[in-house]
Amino acid sequence: KQIYFFFSESTKDLDGAAKRLRELRNKHSDLRIRPVLLVEEFEAFARPTETLAAAVRELKYAVGQDFGLQIYDQEGLALAKKLKLDKLPAYAVVDQQHASVAYGTRADLEELLKCAE
């Protein structure tokens, strides 16, 4: 299974969300996490905040490898549009038939995985 994690540079409690993803992956070792950065302001990357840098480091642990964060993620952006995401952060489990989406840093990710079964 794969869970998409959609976030922006201004997502509140990004570090906490990344830690929750890591905990989820620790419980489900076969789970793949696909972070998708949806950039709101490209100028923000001229001087990334320590908060964003810390969250990206935490996401690296959650994913289990260096995931090569893309500032322009064409595939991720297309999926966000298809899912009509209207809030961030958002989590999605997608298969060929349907998608299950949850919003917010306190989303019930275990329930999201169950819904996607």
C-alpha cells in the first residue's frame, strides 16, 4: 500500500505530521509513503525556514529513505487536482477503483488505511 502525504511550506505542525507518518510506517512495514510538496510561494525556498527543514528531515525518516523532494512535482500536482484537495495537509490512499482522503495533522491514518482496503 502507498499513502500520499500532501503538504506545503506553510503547513502547520508539519513536523508532527511527519512523525505520525513514521509511526504509521513502523506499524505497517510494507507501507510506502509518498510525500508531495505543493508549493504556495516559490520565493519561500530562497530562504527555507528551519521548521520546513526539520520537517523534511523527519519525512526522510518516515519514508525510510531519501525521497528526493521535488519543488515542482508534476505527478503529485495532477493527483491533487484529480482528488480536488481543498486543505493541507492531506493524506490519500489511491487504487485503480477509488481514493480515500483524510485532512489535517490529526487525521486518523489507521482509519484511512482501513477505508482503502
